[in-house]
Amino acid sequence: MKNVLVPTDFSENSIRALRYAEMLFSAMECNFHLLYVGTLLDTKNDAESFQETTGEPSENTKKKLTDLVKQSRKHSTEANHFFFALHEYGFFIPTIRKHIEEQNIDLIVMGTKGVSGLKEKVLGSNAGDVITKVQCNTLVVPIDVELSRPREIAFPTDFNIFYSLRILRPMEEMIGLGKSKFRVMNALKEGDSLNEEQEKNKEHLLDFLEDTFPETHSFHTITNQKVKAAIQCFVESRDIDMMIMVAKNLNFIQQILFDTIVEQISFHTKIPFYVIHE
């Protein structure tokens, strides 16, 4: 049984992320925990039963969450998918951490650019905080993602980390879900080469992929380009459907997600990012 935590603010983005996760894990038995984290302002709003302007009953966040769970149960055609509501007031990251432990969460699924997100960035503040501050694998799903399993997965890396089983197993699961082709890519400046440690890490990754996906993986080196530009070029030329990154490899995540303005990167609205924590 896979336990998936889906934080929601009832925006189209967060609901799209939930639907993508349902599709992606359709063949797996899953518990989907839909979490709304309210602020003190929400506490006041939820306690009020009438809107000041109209005098009509207002739809509070608890009812919205209950309705979303009902809709999800109705929408899901998978008998092995189960949906639960989690409604709480407090700080976002501590609440996420609490439910990861209590619900034995395996994966967080988040939509990008929620209503309170930093819209000028590829990642909103909540998604960015989860990736950097919460030790749990996180799938970040953009609003325009296609509801289909990834056929081509890119793994940009500088080979500066050792690929332990805690990294490789989630990677293996994701590749297997869509029987995807797996593209390992490395950007090097012209004249540079991998050092001894990087070569060892690359060899270890290659051995794993040769044993696990002998016919469906490939390695690519792009030279004489900045990392961000190289990745964008690679993603667009290969029709990549998902990008996998390792949280420990902050160099790549920083350059691709946190330092990137939306206008400078074109695949942010379509390509999910799967960030693996060791």
C-alpha cells in the first residue's frame, strides 16, 4: 500500500496534481491523504456561517475538503484507491512533517503555482519549502501536465553524489510505472572532464541501469553550455515527460528550479519534477 500526501488549496493546480497522481499510480493500491493547512485567518472565516456582503452561507474550507474527497472517490475508477481528508490549522511545513510521520507517507504530490505561490518563479514558496525542508520524496506537478504516464524521463546530474538504493529504488519504480525510457544527462563546459569520484559514481549508476533497464536507458553529455540552457535544450529536443532529481544534489535543483524565472524556461508548465530524498 502506497501512502500519498496531497496538500491542497482547492486551486486548479492542486486538483490537477491529484488527478495526475491518480493516473500515475492507477495500477497500485494507494491511500491518498488530501491535506488542507489553514491559517489563523481561516479559523475566523470558517467560524463565520454567513458572508457579510450577501448574508448567504459561506463555503468553509472543511466543507470544501470533504467535497473534494467525495469528488475524488467518485472520479476514481480504481477500486484500489482510497481517499481521506486531513484538515488542520497551523504552519505549513511542521504540519506536513507531522502527517508524514502519522500517516506513514511515502510520497508528497504538489501542484505548482498555488494561489499563494510566488508566480514569477517556476516553483511557488510552498513547493520550494517542501523540497528543501521535508525529508520525503516529492512529485511537483505543473498545471498543464498531460494526464498520461511518462514515456521519456530525464535525469540531469553532475555525478557528484553516490547513488544509493534509497535513490535508485524510487527511480526504478517511477521508470517502471510507464515503462519509460530513462535519459541520464550531464552538462560540461568545453574542456572540462569528470574527476575520479564522478567517474566512479557514473559507473555505479550505469551498472544499476544495465542490470535493471538494459534496453531503455542512455547517457548524454552536453558541452559548452550553461547547465540551465543545456537542460532546457535536452528536454525540448527529446520530448521529455518527467524530470527526476536528487534533493542531495542541490547544485542542479538550485539552478533548474529556484533560480529560474518562468519566462526563461519553457517546459515548467508541462514537465513534472520528481525530487528524491536519500
